[in-house]
Amino acid sequence: MTHPRTTADLSTTSTHLKALIDGHLEDTGGLLRLSPTWVPRSFLQPGLRIKLHPDDTYAYGLNRGGIDERWFGSTTVTANEGRADDEGLSYVIVGNERFTLRDAIAETGASIIGKSLWDKYGKWPVYSKFFDNMGPIPHHMHQSAEQAALVGQEGKPESYYFPPQHNNVGNNFPYTFMGFEPGTTRDQVRKCIANWNKGENGILDLSKAYRLKPGTGWLIDPCILHAPGSLCTYEPQWGSDVFGMYQNLVEGREVPWSLLVKDMPADKHQDIDFIIDQLDWEKNVDPNFKDNHYLEPVTASEGEGYHDKWIVYGKVDGFQYFTAKEITVEPGATVTIKDNGAYSLIVVQGEGTANKLRLNCPKLLRFNELSNDEFFCTESAAQQGVTFKNTSLTEPLVALRYFGPEVNPDAPAMGAYKNQ
């Protein structure tokens, strides 16, 4: 059988999936091979560091915007206007066929993500992405579960990690504004929203920018304003695409009012008080904001030829929504890593194998090309242990993997990096 190279070589199916999945898991040792999932944003400028060929930056069409995101292990569709029905969904590749990870999990449930997650959520409730822009994006927030439910959506806590492999250049503004300066008043924020159509509304004047550093990260609660800077970010987050943009002008580009209120009830779209009350005031003006949200890697385990680190940890209001690790395997080394639950993995450097699946970090991908850098690991395979082997003679094998909610009770608490 010839090996498919692009999505054009594949047929899409949604039937008889269990037999395909069972055979594939046997062939790979419990891993589902995934193809790249590219996502455009019409209101942002791509940062060109996610290894997509520059000729394909506007593969969806200029009107849809440039591709500045790649999603991993996603069963979540985008909230983009004019999107295709499957935009944002990850696809499993088996021979010359493909089917969505969402359908695979719906078909086989607990055998992929584990009984606990399946019984509680009935789906894979999280995802991650590379988020890559040339400059800063608007000061915005993601609604809480209660707020998002008002429009039939789910809330979204999220996290950031800045992989050095994707940040050889910082682009135009490697700083992120977060929250408000302590002492900021509600009336000051109200004035910013009321002045939306009078020129720049000045909301960043009320905030503080933090310099971004490759190899570090942040954990961001819902209802906290943040204006991400121009580092390429790995972002484990809840499976939702809700947001509200509170800044009306970024680098001279207009942010329409519709992006402020898109995930708020229709009868509240002109209610400035309601819009302001979507913000968690105490968290936004927290005088210890960095201590309560900043992350640096913490060793999970290490030994001869490998180092496994926590890169996303901590809780939001006492609940662990997601966690993530970075595994580094030195040239020629082999290590078996056991984890508590299912996870999604992306290779950011090097080559090798994971169980029976080949791994290779691409230098450049065309829009429809397949790759060998991404897989989804079942809970049983994770618990039995995945064997990573670095086949390079010179280069480390480095991969990022994220987990679902409450999977890692042994994960560090916020601020644990200070104790190393």
C-alpha cells in the first residue's frame, strides 16, 4: 500500500469506525495518528512560525484571514464566521482513510479517553493549539461556564507555554497585557467601553504588560482580560472558542463591536454595565497577579537520557482543568513514560518513535500535507507506558503533551518553580 502524503490521498468516513480504530491502535501501540489542523483568524496577522508554507498562509481565502493557529487533539469546532463544518476538528489517519477524533471518541468512548472522563463529560473536553501572531492581539476575556451557558456555549480557562523551538524570533511585541493595575475603578473601564467609536478607547492604559520569556508560561482564569503578545504560544485550554474583545483598536486595525459581544445574550449587546460585569473584578486587579498566574517548568521525572517537565499546572478556583508536560529524549536514548490518563502530543523538535508510531518534526508543511508529528494517546496506553526512542545521532527529541481535567492530582501547585 502506498503511503498517503496529502488529504487528497484520503477518503473521509464516519462509519465502521470501531474496527478501524481497534486495528490502528494495535498497529501503533495505543496511539492515534493525527493530521495537522489549521485555523485562520480574520482579525489577526499570522506570525509565520508554525511551519506552514508561506504560500499557504491564506489557504482558506483572503476573506477568511491568515492561518495563525494549529489545533491539537481537538474535538472542538471554531467560532469563526463562514467556517467549514469541520473547521478546528482533528482527524485520525488510518491507512488511506480519515475520520474525526470527535467521531472516534463518540464511537469508542471510554476505551480512548478513559471511563472517568467519558462518564463525566461524554467527550474529550479540552484541546490545545499553537497561537502565532506577528503582533499583539486585543485585550480580551473568555467567559466563565455560567456566562457562556447564557448563549449555549462553554466557558474557557486557558494556559500558555512559549516553546523555544517556535520562538527563534519574538516578532513585533513580545509582551502581554494582563488584568488591570490595582486601584483601577469600574468607572474608568466603563468610559473605555462607552468611547468605543471615538478612537482608541485606552483600555491598555489601565493595564500592565509583562515581558514574555521562551520556556515559561501562564495560567489564565475565565473573565480575566489579557492581550497576548507576539511569541508563538502552546495553549492547553477548555474546549470552547468563546471570547469578548474589550480593546477597539490594535496597531491601527479596528476591532468591531461584534467581537466584544459575540458570546453575550443578544438583548445585552448594548448594555455597557452588563459587559463590564462579565469581568472578574477581584482577579483583574489582583496586586499579586504574577505570583498567582506565572509558570516555569518543574521537573516531573528525569533519568539517563531524558527529562520530563511540567509546563502547565495549577488550578482555577480549586479545579484542575488541564495540565501539560514537555518530554526531552537525548540522541540515541530510549525511555518509557507512564502517565495517569489520555493525552494529545505534538513533536516540536527531532525524530524517533513512540511505541510503534514514527515521529518526525517537519521543517515545513503545505496546507494539505500529512505529518508524523502528532498523535493522541489512549488512557490505557498512557498508563501502561509509552516508549519514546530518539533515532537521531545529534538532535534531542522534544514533544509537548496535554491532559484532561483532574487527571494529574500529583501536578505541582502554582508557584512550585520557586522551590527548585
